[in-house]
Amino acid sequence: MESKFLRIILVSLFLFSVFSFASADRTVKFSFYEGKELANGSKTVYTDHLISGVTLETYSCLNVECSLVGSKIDALSKTASGNNMDVTFPTEMPNGFGYLVYFYHDDYFGVEDKLSVSGTSSTISPASVFLYQKEGANIPIDDFKFNAINTRTTNVSFVVDLSHILRNGTVYPNLQKANNSLSENVKTDLFFRVFDSNNVKIYETKKTINVEYGNNTQTASFNYAFNIVGNYNVEVETKIVDKQLFNTVSNISTKPIKIISNVANNYSYSTISSSVSALNVNVGENFQYNVTHASFYVDEFGVTTASNSIIVYKIKDVSGTVVYNSTVNRIAGTYEFDYTFVNAGNYTTNVNVCAQNVPGALTCSSETKTIVVSVVSDKSKSREDKEDSKIISKAGTYFSDFIEDNSESKENETIENFDSTSNEVDFPVEEVLIFTLSAGIVAVAIKLLLLLL
């Protein structure tokens, strides 16, 4: 009886010792130190530079390599209040593969390691952890875009795309387990600036963003209202301000933008002036109509370019019937239309100018001229000329007869008054001429009046 009781006690003690061994805890003391990694990869640690405020995240390993991890173990995750941290790990590890410990700080690159805990002692095991700051990096600007290079005077939205951090010419990777991303990012200032046509900075603003390691596209947007038309340059700059990187390089992207008047564009217009060879022509005579023209197209950005003109020229009679119609395509300049009228009457000439083959609203010539042309028949004019000639001929005949009659009488009178003793012949010339002209004019006037009546 006593021996049986003794055996029970011994077994109980053995099981207790086994249980105690399996469920023993191990406390580890972590101390954190600063390190520097140069661009060439060389590293330097400073055991006299302790780091405070490091955060620990602990995960369970799901395989021997710890390439697969479970969810975070909150009971084993904490932030140090000073430059060291005590963490008690159960030696009975989940899944039996150990722990993944991940240490990070805003001013340093994170570090991860696999931790296996064993033993029966609760003695604190010291462990030194080095967190590094690294030299040389830049954040390229993948794209810098806005709604139009030429735009109206309204708010313009600018979008900047960033996707990765370059160090030593390669994308710096994020800490990554197969099924769990250990987030790392870099604090970056993103500047947006506007310069006028004289390259004077008229606006600047800044946003601070966190750019993640690895390929993780991120965007940032800016808005700016242009109030004056003109040419500008807009600029964005990425500048790393995170302490985990030093001797970094800024990246700048600049693009032009043209601000135009906030009016509706995408239209055309034409100018026109005209002249004619004469307002009155005869049947069979050449009539000329000269058109000086120009056409222009204004695109959606307010840019004006010259265009060919479509010129339509028409002549209509009093009934509105088109007797002549011509359409030509010409560059800016002066064009001459020629036409010969075959019938007498009044005509209206009209010319119209439009820009050729342009998009948008088509506005034809800014002015249209209408000219009335009177056509005089050659036969009618010839008949009137003949009647006038008859009148003048008859008047000339009467005048000649009158002069001849009066000249004979005066000649006889003059001979009778000849003095043979004098060397000169005495003619009363003044009296003869005055009388003769007066009488002749009166006679001709009477004859003309009678003929006209």
C-alpha cells in the first residue's frame, strides 16, 4: 500500500517536471543601437548611440525557414520606452518553428530576424539589435499630368504619380514575407510651384507624404487657379526628409502650360473688301469685280491660323434669277471676277467668303457687299448721238450762211471807203466783227430753239 502510494507521488512529480520543462518561459533583453550604411554597402555600428522608442512586432513561423508567418502575436508585441526592451517568450513555440521578430523605428530602416527560444532557465538573454540609416536615395516622378497643356482661366488639377524609391539605381524592396507585408515607408516632401513667363515664382505649396518601399504606386494632387492669360511653367519636386536616408537627391519635373481666355473657341471667320471696274457699263463690255479676302481658324486653345477661303460670287437680274455663278478656292489675297453683260437692265452682284475645311463653328465673311449695276444698250446710245450730231450740223450750217452773207456786204462797204492817197486801207474792222458775231449768235440760237421744239 505504501509502495503504491509512493509510485503515484513519483509519477506526479515526473509529469510536473515534464510540464514545467515544456511550458517554461524565457525572457530576452533587447538593446537597440544605431548603424550607418554607406552607398557602397559598407556598414558601421555605433555602440554608444542607443536608440529609444523602437517597436517590436512578433509573428509565429509556419515553416522551418520562416518564409511563411502567421498573424501578429499581440502579447509579444510592444514599444520600448527607453533604449532597451524585455520580452518573455514561451519556450513552447506555436507550430514549433519559432518566432519572427520585426523591429522598426521612424528614423531607421526596419530589421527582422528569426528567434528560437528554448531552455528551462528564466535567465535574461541579452540581444543587440542594430537599426541602420542608409546613404543615397531618390524618389523619381513617374508622371506629372494635368487636364491640358493649353487651358482656360479656371482651376487646373495637377496629378503627380510616384511608385518607388531608388537606391543605388535599383528599387529598394520592402520587408516582405510570403503572406505578410512588413510595411516600410519614407517621409517625403512634395513641392508644387508655378512660374510666370519671366521664370518668376508666383506660387508654391508643399505636401508631406509617405512613400512605401517596393513598387507601390501613389498619387498626390494639387489645384491652382490661373487668373491671367499667358504662358507659365509648373514644377513638382520630390525631396526625401526622412532621417532613415541621408545624402539624398531631389527629383524635379517641369512642364509648360498656356492659359487662354475663358471664351468659346473652335470657330472660323473671314474678312472681305471689294471694288468694281464701273457702276455703269455697256452691253458687250467687260465688267470686273475685285475681292480682297482672308480667312482664319481659332482652335479650342485660342490659337489663330490662316485658312484658305471659299469665295462664292453671283450676279442676279431684277427678278432674282442668277445669271452668273462662280466658286473658287484661294489663299488670302485679291481675286478678280470678269463678266460680260449681254442684256440691258439692272443687276445685283454679291460675293461671300468662308474658311475652307475647318472644324467647329463655320462663320462666313464678316461683311457681304451688294452692288447695283446698270447696263446701257449700245444702240440706244448711238441713236441719241446721231440726233445730237444732226442738231449741231444744222446749227453750223445756219451760222456759216449768216457769216458769209454779212461778210460780202461789209466787203463792198470797205472798198468804197478806200483812200488812194493813203498808204493804208481804212477798214472799220471792230464794228464789222461785233455786228457780225452778234447777229450770227442770235440767228443760231433762234434756229437751235426751233429745232429743239
